[in-house]
Amino acid sequence: MLDENVDITREKILDLAKLAKIRISEDEITGIISQMGNIIKFVNQISNVETHETSELYFKTKISTHLKDDNKEISLSQDDIFKNCAEKENGFFVVKI
């Protein structure tokens, strides 16, 4: 169970944004703090559901999944992939946010 009294601060939200490499405006921070509190309450609510006498669920079907074989195929070179790219960095596309 998560502690509902976790102090979700502006600094923690900014740290999470930094780790996720996303930009958050000052206007969004208050809403995110509220949403994080609601998520913690919801997780606690689910954690309190009594499941001790509930049997595991499983489904047996006669349908089998047909997976495609992994076959090596000719692919584009990195130069061809980045040919029309506006900006790249360390082998990745740079996307402006």
C-alpha cells in the first residue's frame, strides 16, 4: 500500500519531468500534483480489495496464435534513414517539443 500522505511537491514533479525528459510549465505543475495524489488514492483503493478467496482466472481456448518466423531481411542503412531528417543526434531523430 502506498502512503496517501506522500508529499508531492513542485520539486518532485520537476525531478520526474527531468528524468522523463519532458518540459512542464508552471501552470501544469498544480494539476499534475493533484493528479498524482488521485493516482496514489486509486492504487491504495485497489490494494485494499480482498482477493484471498478469489481463484486465479485463466482462459483455455482452442485458438492458437500463429507467429511469423523471424527472418533477417534487407534493411535501410542509417545514412538512408537520416537522408531527409532535419536534425539527428547520436543515431536518433531529434524531435522538437
